[in-house]
Amino acid sequence: MAGKCPKCQNMVGSVRAEQINITNNAGNAFAGAAYTCPHCQTILSVTVDPFAFKNEIAIELMKRMRGGR
């Protein structure tokens, strides 16, 4: 089900995903994703990049399984 972009009012049946960096108040950086309107490029949502997050968890688990920190 498509929604409307709040800026251009066009129907949005798909979005563009762009890689961004996200930082928190402590200064930690995370890989992020911004989902934008394909018509006017307005940011519709921002989240932690699920693929990068999964890879970071897998790397950390492998380190811990090998006895490292």
C-alpha cells in the first residue's frame, strides 16, 4: 500500500535508500540508512543500517568466540 510524500504529495510506492552516518550524544558512530522520496528526495525515515548492524554483530560474536574483546 503506497502512501503520499508529506512534501510533494506524490504517491510513494518505493523509496530510495542512502547510506548515512549516525552519531549519538556520546559521540559513537553507526552506519545508517535514510529512506527518501523518489520524486523530491525528502527524507521520509532514518534508521540504523540493518545490513551493517548485522555485520557488526557477526564480527563482534566471532571475536568473542575466539577469546578476544
